[in-house]
Amino acid sequence: MESKTHEKNDQHVDLVCEPPAPYGCISVVNLDPGKRYSYADYLTWADNKRRELFDGIAKLMSAPVIIHALITGNIFVKIGPYIKKRGGKCKVFHAPVDVRLPKNGETENHKIFTVVQPDICVVCDPSKIDEKGVIGAPDLVVEVLSPSNTKLMMSKKFDLYEEAGVKEYWVVYPKSGLTVFLLQDNGKYDDGTTYDIIYTPDAKVPVHTIDGLEIGLKELFEE
């Protein structure tokens, strides 16, 4: 086996080459935890690991546990067909799709330092969708708590989505329910509306981003 080392954008990249492999070299990226990376750097990481950028700081994401995958799947199949049936302009995406959140109108790759992969997002402005994913705040973001989305990380994402202007933000707790936050005219989220699968199992959760859509709480958590 032949090994090569390259230095690119102040990050250490090992290329491990297996001659019999038809796909050539596998890139192993060793990131500097103290370095601030841009989306341009992010695009050079070819080791197939999922990461998010928070103001230039890279955070590795783990694979979702099964209940996480089931809940996100339930949400996706409720929203997608509803939009399609009614010919709506909104688009629904599930992870992994890169959502770039530029600041101060800076949309060049090397000037973007925040990139997230929400579990579900809905985008109603076609100009925010391009070949790389989504650029700008989605109208709706859904995040499900998981080993990689700890409460501390979700707190960071709450502030991030609020600042970016995400109109509707769902935080889902796999064993208990969810809280829906709505962006107010002052640019801040409200106190949130909580739906509890134990105490209010028959509740209907309105999707404020999409007119007329309500999803039964039980439907979101069915296995």
C-alpha cells in the first residue's frame, strides 16, 4: 500500500492508495480543532464523514439511531406528498443536505462559515436551492435529538436558526414529543408550543409553514 501526504488549506490530508481498488485513493482528513474553516474548505473534505460547520468550527456527526431515522422518515412522508398533491412551491429535504447560512449577504464559498444538515427542512423560495443544496434560511427546520444532537448542540442550533431567520423550528424528543418555535416580528422565537406523546397523544401538530397541513402526534412517533 502506498501512502502520500499533502498539505492543503492548513489541513492535513493523508491519501491512502490501494492499487487493486478501482476507485483509487481514499482521502483521510485530519482537521485542526482550533482552525476556522470555510465552506470552501468543507468542499475539499472527501472522507465521506458527515460534518457541520458552526462559525467555522467543524463538528463531526454520528449516524442516527433507529428511532431517530423512523421519526424523520414519518415527518418527511407526511410533508412531501401533501405539498406535491397541492402543487405547492415549497420543497422538503431530509439529511444529508447542506444548508449554508451566510452572514451579511456574503455568498461566496470562502466567506461562508456555517453549514448545517438539518434532519428535515422545508424551503419555499426556489432561489435558495442550487446544485449544492440550500443557501439561506429554510422556512421550516426539524431537528431530532440524537447522540450527535445533544442538548448543548441543540441550544447552539436554536440560536443559529433564530439569527438566520428560520420561521419555524421543531425540536423533537424521540421518547416524549416535540416543541415548535415560531419566529416573531422582533426576530426572536416565541416560548414554544410543546406536544407530549404521553399526555396529549391525540393532538394535531400544525405545520405553520404549509397552509392547511396538520400531522397527528401519534403518526409522527409510530414505528
